[in-house]
Amino acid sequence: MGVPQGTVLSPVLFTLYMSDFQYNSETCHMQRFADDTAIVGCIRRGQEEEYRKLIQDFVAWCDFNHLHLNTTKSREMVVDFRRPRPQPEPVTINGDCVEFVKTYKYLGVQLDDRMDWTANTNALCRRGQSRLYFLRRLASFNICRKLLQMFYQTVVASALF
């Protein structure tokens, strides 16, 4: 049954439902926010077993609890500072290969596989520039300064900070 998407109760109920899944590890954990779940693992010397076991356990738990994992929305991003970077073994969920990406937007932050914030900074600049365009267009119509400041605070600044 469930609750309609976008309702106030949806994130709370999903969090309560998901709190049943527990996994204790020093090197792997799950990061959850509302209905977004990220599995984060620190893999040293090619020891991926614990990371892959967490994924398998989570998939099995979802199957047992009749939760459908949308593999078309799932992504895998590996942050690896070694040179050369070895190609990781693909993650599969219920027979579907999870797409491997170099950048990923998670909770509004653009992450990349080098963790140097270039992708996030570029995304913020693009967003700010596109919104500043509308501010310049409004200013060309001789809108009063107070309204332009209000537009800046609500539309431009909110996208940057």
C-alpha cells in the first residue's frame, strides 16, 4: 500500500521501516536520508568482500521485506587515489549491473571520483549563472531595487548557499 510520494509522513515512515536493517562494520556503512540510501565502503588493498557482502545483505533484506530496488537509478562510484586505477568488478543487483559513474549528485552535492570538488563547484557556477541571467533580465525592465534584492535572495542566493 504505502503513502503518497511527497507527503510529510513519507520520509518518517520510510526511515522507521528502514531502521530494521542493521549492519555493523568498521569499514562499511549505510548513509540514509529520507528514501535515499548510499552504501559507503573503505576498501584497502583490494579487499572488497565486506563492501560486496553489505550490498548482498541489503538486497536480500529488501527482497525479504518486499521492497523493490530500482537498479536503473542505482549508481556505483569508486574514489581511488592509486595510480594506475584498477577497473573495479561491476556490482550486480538481482542480475542487473549497476552503472559505474565518475560523478554523482547525492543530496544536492555533486561528488566526483577524485573528491576534489571541481564537479560541485562547476555545477554551482552553472546554476548561479543561469539564475543571474534572470536577474539581469528583470533589471533590464527597470524593476525597483527592492524587488531585485528580494529576487536575488530567494532565487539566486538560495541556489548558491
